[in-house]
Amino acid sequence: MSKMSFEDHHQACNIGLGLGIGGGGGQVKFETPREKPGRQRNNKPSLKFDYDLFSSLPSMSIQATSRLEPSLTLGLLSSDESNYHQVNKIDVNKAAAAAACDQEQSTDEGVPQRQASSPHTVLSSFSNNASVKRERDLGCSEEMEVENKVVSSRVVSDEDEEGSGRKKLRLTKEQSALLEESFKEHSTLNPKQKQALAKQLNLRPRQVEVWFQNRRARTKLKQTEVDCEYLKKCCESLTDENRRLHKELQELKALKLAQPLYMQLPAATLTMCPSCERIGNGGVGDIQGSAKNAFGMAGKPHHHFYSSFTTTHSSAAC
DNA sequence: AATATTGACGCTCTTACGTCA
DNA sequence: GTTGACGTAAGAGCGTCAATA
């Protein structure tokens, strides 16, 4: 594993992740600002990230937070989210403004998306499911309204519409592309943007909402996998380091039992650390320095200690 | 001012369908 | 033609937050 500092990786991946390593305890806090009902929501999940990664090397705990994947207690701040507040490049916002006007004329959130002339009108995947409970958008009644004559992006016959059970909608490439583009701009939509996008795509707002929801989930899952891999490598690295330090400690203990170290070594092999003015021999000697700091970490991290994340060389190296 | 309620929203898990090898 | 894996749209339930009573 090439050694990459934790912060490097953090920046490279543009994520934040907190680990509880030993008793140190990284902490990750999500803060999701909420808006008033009917207000503009900018739910950019912000992440407070602090870690005390090396407070105790030998043990490392990874907390699972999900039942599905080996996810970790970590927070993600994707680059997509980081530019959430950017202005839409695509005309979602423009359309939002238009939609706002539309909405003022008609408070119905419904999308007039069933025009016969539409190039790709859409099949409602649950248009025949009377038991569908849509407590959210239902309130705006637009959902019910648009259940009617819907044609899939893939051509759907009448019997498809008549059939029982939900039919799976497949979005067209154009629809997907526009949604993707919009997602790059902002991973969440406010109601007006949702409305505008839905109008633009000839989809129901609920469909746009679901697409964004699923898209966020997919992004998170992907990122979690990446993070998991990284943490596995970190764990392996720390395990190796731990093993090595244990071995070193055993050797040092054995030496100590025999004789004071400096009495064993030829004077020529002894060196003095310029900053701490302790005796070391460059490889196995600095008992007080390396072993104490690597395992004890009682005080402020000493310069003898080199994290496995940031360097490859031994903690005994001074 | 403190508390309970309510509505909106996002997240997670799950289901069902379409596609492809 | 069948089957299983996979991707994904959508349903359901839950938690959180802010507004309101």
C-alpha cells in the first residue's frame, strides 16, 4: 500500500470519514439544515469531521451502521454536494422560475406532462395500483391527476396499462442524462426545481424525487465501498505496524533484561537525537522514544512516532 | 417558556420489474 | 425458452426538523 496521508486521501476523495480507533474516537456529525415547510430547502448534508486517529494504534474499531453493506461510521461529502449552491447550468432554475409562475397560476403541483404531442411521455409505474399510498405529493393532487394516460418512454401498449401490478418505468437516455446533469449541480432538489425538472422531463415530480433519492443512495453506496477498501488497507497497515512494534518491544524487553542498552552497544553505534537528546542507535535502540510513544501515547505525540499513514519507516527511526 | 402535534422531507430497506448473459 | 444476476424505479417505514397550537 502506498502510503497516503489520511488527509490526502480525504482531500482526494473529497470525503470525510471518522474512525474510532482504540479509545481515541473519531467523530462524525451530520448536520442537515432543515427548512420551513414551503420554504426553499438546501439540505446539503454538512459534515463536521475530526479525528484523533493515532491516539491508540493497537486497536481499531470499525462500526457498522448499515445492515446491507459493511459500511462504516463515516460521513460523505461528495463533490457533487460541495457545489450544491452553484447556480444551475441546466435550465432547471430557469424552468423553476417558469414553474413558479405556473404555480402561481395554478397551485396544483401537477405537471402537464401528458400532452399527446410529447416526444416521451411516461408510463406511471403504479398507475393501476389503487392502493398506492402517496402521502406526500398526493396532497397536491397532481399525482392522481397524472396517473391517467401515460405512455412509457419505451412504447407501451394499452394492455400494459390495463395490466395489474406495477410496470417498470425505464427512463430514456435523454431523461437520464438531464437528471444526471441536474444531480451534478445539486444532489437534492427544492420543490420548485423538482417541479421544473419534472416538467422538463415529462415526469411526475414524485418520479424525479424518487430518482434523486435512488441516485443519492447509489452515490453513497459507491463511496462507502471506496471508503471501505481504504479502511481495510489502513487496518492492514496498522495491524502490520502493531505486529512489528510488538516484536520490537519484545526484543527490547529481552535486551533490557540482559543489560542496559548502552552498555551493550559499541560506542560508535550510539547516536544522540538532536532534538530530544536521547540516546538511540537508529534501528532498535530507542526504547524510551519509540516504544513508549507508539504504544503509550500518553502525552503529546513525539517526533519519534511516525504514523503508518504518513510514513513508511519505523517508529524507532529518529 | 416548555411541550405536544403536525407536516415536509430525506434516508434506508425492500420489492418488483426489465435487461442481459 | 429458461434462469439467475444485476440495475433500478418505486413503496413503506422511520427519524429529524421546524412551525404551530
